[in-house]
Amino acid sequence: MADLAHIYDQMRASPMNDWVGGSDPEMVGDACISILTRLLPLGGHSRILDFGCGIGRGLVSLHKAGVHPQQLVGMDIMPPVIDFCEEHIVPQLPNTRFELLEGANDHYDRFIEQRQRKSSDVLTEEYRDNFTDAYAFSVFTHLNQADFQTMLHFVSSMLKPGGRFMFTCFELNEFSRHMVLAGQSIFPLDRDRMREAGDVFIAHPDDPLAFIAFDNSLIRKMVWQAGMAVTKVSYGCWMGGGVGDGLQDAIVCTKLPVLKAVEDVQMTPLVQREPEVSDSTASEQMVDIGSINGDGSDKPALQLKKLMQYWKKR
Ligand SMILES: C[S@@+](CC[C@H](N)C(=O)[O-])C[C@H]1O[C@@H](n2cnc3c(N)ncnc32)[C@H](O)[C@@H]1O
């Protein structure tokens, strides 16, 4: 049986725990996975990607929560975190592997040494249409707009059609924008530090990728351009005002499924509310519509509305 307590202890003892956000790794991992399992139906049939896995806090807590997927793959651009996962997690969690991905990030480059890494093209070939589900905690809160789009596209290419991707971010919408501009959000995405005509807010001008927020329409556009659509949103409490469950916003996207032939689509039958009248009575009433309208108008919508009012009154 996996000794998860030992893995968490190794995480606590590692300076890398601070690189990925700090706090107690077990508490953070468990909190993330409780959000994830509420939003995605994961189980033994799942093939799951943890994108930007860091030292594997999410993966280990997923296992702790009783989700034992068919396949679990962690990817990250920082060699030391992948080394950590290979040393401490792979021997303990079955069906789990890690991939070191080529890539740069102004906020994390100081931890990236020269090392052979796999390009996204190579990994796309290896995992094309493979994963049923993917998630990324606190990754898209550290990507510039170009990388945000590229990484959505990359993850989408590895999802099977109809597969789901949950990522966390800071979404600028009417409420969060109002709170940020009023200086009331509990995350410092300061009003003086906007970028890109107000579609992108950052917290630190000298480290823009420390925390970055994007407008909701921009996020939806980028998701769509990656071949997915936003299908669920769970807001975080970062915006203040007592809104949300987790810290960041959790966006669930679904990769567009393969479409069926129209005749194979199962439609739910509509509830039938036929008036209990004989055919002859109904046709007499249809004839009567002109008199209901009172103006002899034959506009169908108006006729239908009047007919319904007529029946309701009876
Ligand atoms: C705040 S940490 C979160 C780590 C992990 N998801 C967790 O919750 O413990 C952000 C992670 O994203 C990774 N990352 C940053 N840019 C990335 C990119 N372009 N592709 C993949 N991972 C990236 C970093 O290396 C880092 O491990």
C-alpha cells in the first residue's frame, strides 16, 4: 500500500514546496482535489493529465481521495520538480508517470536548468486524444496571454473528444473587476497595473507572471480557439465580497465531441400539454382567433398567445 504520509513529509522537507506556492502540501493538495472531484466525474476508467504538476501535491491527494485512474500523467517544465516526482511518487503510485516539458516562464525560469526536455509536439504525438480528463491548479495564473493560448491548445490536443479540462485562473468579470478596481479583492491584482487595454490585470509590475488575471470574454475566446468550450465555472474567493469556494476560479472546458448523425441523436420528448378538446372544437376555436384578436390580425405569434390566454381563462 502507498505510504502517502511519507510522500507529504518529503514535500514538506523540500525547498521546492515554496516554489509551487508553499503552505502545507497535504492541506493544499486535499483542498484542490475536493474542488476537482466536485467538478469532474473521475474514477478507475479515467486517464488523467495533471498539467503543471509541480511536486505532485494534486496527484497524491487524488490518490488519497480514493481516485485510482487507469493512467495518471504529470507534466511540468521544471526539471527538479519532475525529478522529485519520479523519485518519491512513481514508486508508490501505480499507473503514474511524469514528463519533463520544454518551455519557458519568466516567473519560473530561475529554477530551470539546461536539460533534455520533450517538446509539446513530441508529447502531442505521444498522447494525442488520449486523456479523458485534465486539470491544472495555479498554472494559468502564471502564464502570459500567448502561453495561455498555446497551453490550452496543447492540453486540448491530448484530450479525447468530449474530454474535460479544469484549470484555475483569475477571471475578470463584472463582479471581480468591480472589487479589484475598488481595492476590495483579497488578491492584490492592483487597479494601477492593468495591461492590454484592461483585459489583463497583474499584481507585480516587476514580476508580471506572479499573478495574472484575464477578462472572461478573452478566456472564453482562447478556450474556443483551442477546440473547447467553457461548460462550468466555480468562482473562487480571491475577488472578495464573500463569493466563491476555493481561492481561484475553476473553469471546466469540454473538448468538442465528435458529432453524431442527426438521426442518432436521442431527444428527450417534450412534455405534451394538449388541450382536452375534440378536433372539431379545436378547429372552431382556431377560426375564432380572428375574433379573439379583435383586429383581424393573422400574426401567428400573437394568435398563439391569445389562444393560450383564451384557454387559460376557460
Ligand atoms: C504554482 S505552481 C503549482 C504546481 C501544482 N499544480 C500544484 O498545485 O501544486 C505552478 C506550476 O506550473 C508550472 N508551469 C509554469 N509554466 C508552465 C508551462 N508553460 N507548462 C507547464 N507547466 C508550467 C511551474 O513549473 C509550476 O510547477
